[in-house]
Amino acid sequence: MLLSLKQFDSRRNTPMKMSLLFTSLLVISIQSISASEYSYKAIAKRHPNAQMSAEEYLKARMEGECLVGLKELNFKKQEKFDAVAEWTNYRSISLLEQFPPCKVLIILEVAKSKLDKNGTTK
């Protein structure tokens, strides 16, 4: 059966197409706005009975900064291959499975310092 030209007219159902477009844009906008509501502070406001204590919060912030310290220790810009940095990067993954980030940072800072001082590059 052949379809008439009216069924292929792109101008038909324009209000429905506009409604669909508007709805899609609205959904995308809401998702981008609500994405910022997944910070710890926003979540804690929604669940006040489950919030961390001030001490726990400060400790968690410190652990986050220690993760940044590990990144800085392992990924400094290098002009040539640094075997010690490669070793500490490799070790940090397994150590983070066992210890908190600040403890790992201390361990690797000491190890890197000793290895650099001894000139160990193997």
C-alpha cells in the first residue's frame, strides 16, 4: 500500500515535535543542575541523622589531601624516566588497599627519599 504525501510532510505534528524537544532540554537541564547536589554537604543535608561528626569530616578531608599528595609524588613532570617514581606509583595501589591514604603517603615519601638518597634506580 502506498503512503500519501501528507504522511511525509515534515511540517505536520510540529507542536508535538516542539513539545518533545522542550521536554528533552528540560530533562538535560535538570540533570546538570541536580548533578551538583551530590557533594558531601548536599547529601549530608538530605540525611542529617547519618552525617559524619566534625572530627570524622576533618579526617576525611585530610585523607583527600593526602590522595592529592600521592598523585603529586607519583606524577611529577619528568624529562626522563624515573624508576623510583614508577616504583612508588606501583606500590601506592597495593598499599592503598591496606592503609589509609595519609599513611601510604608517609610510607612512600620516606621510601622515595631513601631510594633517591641511595641513588637506587633499578
